[in-house]
Amino acid sequence: MTDKTLLHTARIPVRWGDMDSYGHVNNIIYMQYLEEARVAWFKLAGVAMSNVPFGPVVLQTQHTYLKPVVHPATVVVELRAGAVGRSSLVIEHRLTTVEDPQTVYGEGYCKLVWIDHAKGNSVALPEHVRALFSVI
């Protein structure tokens, strides 16, 4: 994954409440970290997420949990450009921590599709978003 275009890096502090009874970050919290990283990237890329007629929705998410993250820590989420289709794109992700940057705690991808919110059907990706992926 490291040879693909880096889109964004997010640093997210692990909260005590992110932990579960097993003493590590709960599996669903990882999805929230990934969502937070994607939304931050969309904002930086100029992609409006609210009150717009067209926009991205999650079609598929896959995450492989490689090692548990424990509090205290700061998760580092790297987002990289994946495959691009007519109306969809794939954002690949990798999780490390500030405290242990050499260890990969998880990896995977999220496939998003651009839709017309009123009609509920897919539409072509905006050209400025497509351009961000064109170097792969």
C-alpha cells in the first residue's frame, strides 16, 4: 500500500471510553477513526458533505485488525488513493500509532460511491476528486 498516493494523515487521540472490557480499543471505534479521517480529508479536498445534492456514501468497508490499540495512544490513520471507477473510488487505510509508528495495527479500505441524494442513484465522480487520484 505504501507506493500509492498519500491523500491524508490523521492523528486521533484514543479516549479512555474507546476501550472495551478486553482492555483495548473496541472494534467499532476503529470505524469511527476511519470515518473521522475520511471526513477530514474530504474537507481538505473541498468535498462538501452536508446539504449538497451530490456526494459520497459508503458502499463497502473492510478492515483487518492486526494488533490491538490500548490507551493511552494516538492513532495515526494514513489514507491512500485506491481504484477509481466512473462513480466510485477506493480509499485505502493503514493504522499505526504515534508511540509505535513501525507497528501496523490495522489496514483495509473503504469504497465510496457518489450519489444523487434526491434520486438515490449513482453519478459520475466530480472531476476535482478524480484528479486527486489520477497520479496512481
